[in-house]
Amino acid sequence: MEKEVMSSLKMEGNILCSASSFIRKCIFGVLRVGAIPNHIAFIMDGNRRYAKKQKLSHDGAAGGGGRYDAGFWALMVMLLYCQELGVKYITAYAFSIDNFKRKPEEVESLMTSMLEKFHLLDILVKRLAVRVHFAGNLELLSNELRASAMELTEATAAYSKSVLTICIAYTSRDEILHAVRESCEQKRIGLEFGNDDDDEIKLMKVEKNMYMAVAPDPDIIIRTGGENRLSNFLLWQSCWSHLHSMRVLWPEIGVWNLVFAILNFQRNKTYYLEMKKKEKEL
Ligand SMILES: CC(C)=CCC/C(C)=C/CC/C(C)=C/COP(=O)(O)OP(=O)(O)O
């Protein structure tokens, strides 16, 4: 297994080296003149369409590897680019609670594929000093997958160069319900702080019980695959996020798509700050 991972790494390394050209470094340098987002969240849509286009296995055969391998590597490449740019937090919507409604063989193949990817991640993220965190109702996962997720969380807890949050068995409404329930329970057993008449304190109490409490709110949410909706992802945290949708399928996302999304965010932020300044002047 280790050997396979290393050869994949070498292959990816070569691809990345050729991509990490002088031009890319210059472009990242120019981007850094503007505001660099602290947190980018990805809705990785278009994996099945990509598999169909590439005539890859998408029927659950061979652990569904063909369908999600390219998507996994696309996420790793985005993680590397984000590290290079100085984006500390990266969040990926990997599996929603609604995805459990897909055909049983498809769900099983996705779960098998996830388990393989967690083993790969274990090697990759340690090399990149990335802390991995899982957000979602992990009770819905198989014992094996949950144990693997918890091992990965513990094994990377000391890293701090980047924080990768994988949303699995996640929907935002479920997260909000969970956080509200936990807050009520804490109030019931007397584990609470601050003045309850203060709405800000009430919000903080709910917020600290969110699965996503490990990361600040996302600055940008990037959705691939051409849809313009949040699909039950980070509804609470996206209050002030810049939403960026692109037609490209997730496995095909590249450096230019990321650059374009950040440029859009910067333009939007400048416009927003100017509006605020004008409001104050009035
Ligand atoms: C360990 C780790 C984080 C692995 C990531 C693997 C990965 C890319 C998962 C994406 C899963 C998913 C259901 C994506 C949505 O595309 P879709 O299947 O709905 O495709 P479609 O939009 O073409 O129908």
C-alpha cells in the first residue's frame, strides 16, 4: 500500500512540479497584493458526470475508485495551491446525509472509496503538516470508517500549517439541530456561561457546538458542476461568504479556476468596503 501511495505521490509530484511554473508563482505573487481568503470551502460537484465523460467505472464496481479517484486528487491539488497561497482553512463537502438515499451499491462503493482515501490522506497530510477534521454526524458511518476518521483526526491534531475539514454524513440543517440540542442540554445540566439575555452570547453558545466550530466562517464557497445553490452546506457559516459557482466538473478544476474565484472575491470585497465607507460618509 505504502509503495503504491509513494508512486502516486511521485506521479502527482511530477505533475505539480511542472504546474508549479514560474508563471504560477508570479500569478500567486500578484494575487497576494490583494486580500487572500483565510478559508475556502468547496462543493465538489460533477464527479459522476466526469466519470461518465471519461467512461470510468460509475456503477459501484472496483470500489467506485474510478469515479472518485480523480476527485480526490483534485482536492489534494487544491490543498497544495491553497497552502502555497496562504489560505489556512480548506473545507470539502465529501458526502451529505442526503447522499445515503442513493442506490445502496453506490453508497457502499463511495464508502469503500472513502476508506481507501483516508489511508492515502494519512500519509499525504502528514507530509504537508495538515490537521484533518471531520464535520458531520459520524454515527451514521460504518464502525470501520468512523474509527479511521477518528484515527486520522488524532494523528494530525498537532499539525497547524493548514486545516482540512472533510464534511461527511453532513447537512447544515442537521448541524444546526445538533448544535441547538447540545446548547439546550448544556443549559439543562448547568454547563453554561454568560448572560442569556444577550443575543450575541446565545449565538456563541450555539456556534461553539457546531461541527464546523474548528474553522472560522468561509470567505469563499466554490461550487463546481454549474449549479448555483448551497445544497444544505454551511448555511449558518455562509452568512457573509462570497459564493462562486463554476461550470467545470470537480475533477477538472485547475489553478486558473482558483485564481479566478479569488480575483472575484477580491473585487467583491473592495466593492463591499467602498459601499460601507460611503454609508458612513452619508
Ligand atoms: C477523502 C475525501 C475527502 C475524498 C473525496 C472524494 C470525493 C471527490 C467525494 C465527492 C463525493 C460526492 C458525492 C460528490 C458529488 O458529485 P456527484 O457524485 O454528485 O457527481 P454529479 O454532480 O456529476 O452527479
